[in-house]
Amino acid sequence: MQRAASSMLKKENSLGWKLVSPTVILLMILILYPVGYNIYISFFDYGITSSTFVGLENYVRVFKDSAFWKSFFITVGFTLMTVIGSILL
């Protein structure tokens, strides 16, 4: 009896993964490809006609930029206020 239930559970799990897998694959393509490509191009200095590999220079420049940190803290503050406000309401 227990063996039959186990076999049926495995078949249901298999069917579930077969039904969900196209959506999971599509979402992974639609999310992971752009994220990976953006990480890749972040190591280049792109111009209109050419690109040059600059390594971590873009990241160093951003972390030294005071406008980035100002925007970062404004975004964090806005997010905290929005989340806390939504929870309280």
C-alpha cells in the first residue's frame, strides 16, 4: 500500500514539473539573460561606434561618485518609508 502511494506521489511530482518547466525556463531566460548581459557590459566603456574593456574601472568610478551615494540613500529611505507605511496601513 505504501509503495503504491509513493509511486503515485512520484508520478504527480513528475507531472507537476513537466507542466511548470516551460514557464520556469522562459522566466529564467527573460530574467537571467538580461542580468548576465548587463553584468558583462558593465566591464566595458561603450561609445557610439566602439567599446573598450575597462575591467572594474566603472565600479570604482561609481563607488567614488557622491551623486551615486546620494541617490542610493534616497532610494533606501524611500523604500523603507514605503514598506513601513504599507505595513502600518
